Amino acid sequence: MQTGAIEHNLLVGVDYLQFESDIGYEDAAAPSIDLYNPTTAKSTPACSTLPPPVTAVISLLKNARPGCICRIRCALASGY
């Protein structure tokens, strides 16, 4: 479509996004680290002194999202 010296292109459409995601993880305590005097030795406390790990948490995420697109591009028409 052209209006005087400007040419217009119109794009319209629809889109649809659907996804599922499961996430599982475990959380556990770790020995503290001195940031100002770290040691490279692997001296970790005995496992009996650390609390047991937290059980795995599994999360299921479902999402569906419809959408629409409307785009207008304007440019000088050829010959101007």
C-alpha cells in the first residue's frame, strides 16, 4: 500500500506458545569457607557432623500463551 511518497507494508498474524518444564534439585549444607584465608586442603568435616540433605523438590511448570502480531513498516517509495 502506498500513500504519497510513503510505502506501507502490513504484517498480521497469530502465535501460540506452550511449554512444560520439570525441575528437581537437592539442597545440602557445606562447610564454611574463610574468604580472606581460604585453604586448598580438602579438609571437610565428617559426614556425621553435617545435617542431612533436604529431599529433592520437584516442580512442574506448565504455561500456554496465545498472542497476536501486528507490524507496519514504512519506507520511502521508489522514485522519491
